[in-house]
Amino acid sequence: MRKKYAILLVLVISLFTLTGCVQQLRYKMKKVQSDVFGLERTVTVYSIDGKPIKTIHGKFKILYPASNRMEFVKHDGKKITVSGFYSAVIEEK
């Protein structure tokens, strides 16, 4: 009887561990896809008072080279830099 509980406990722990690994693997694959090909995204940048400043559509990757700066590198090589105090909403398609 004790052996059955031990096996069940090992299976449950393994299931939770594998679930975490799968999520990490999905995140890493998405990052590689973004770095290599770029992802289809819509980004809306808002000012500190909540008004939309700029909306960017397209296939690009996002870089964070500094704490108060964000860069969008488009698939065609063009780079858009946003710096200062802002909020950004990033939607993946």
C-alpha cells in the first residue's frame, strides 16, 4: 500500500516538473522565433498621463538596452527607439 502512494507521489511531482519544463521550452522557442524572424505584433506606447503616443504594427523584435529605453527592430532593419517615462502594451498576433 505504501509503495502505491510513493509511486503516485513520484508521478504527481514528475507531472508538475514536466509542466514547468514545457513552459520554459515554449518561452525559449518563442524568443528564438522573435530573434530570428521577428513576431507579428502591435505595440501602443502611452505617455505618463495615459494618452497614446504611437502605435506600431508589423513584424519586429523588441530589445531593452537600458532601463528607460525600448527598441523595436523591424524585419527590414529599421529601428524605432522609445525612451523616457512611458507605458507600452505589446500584443502578439
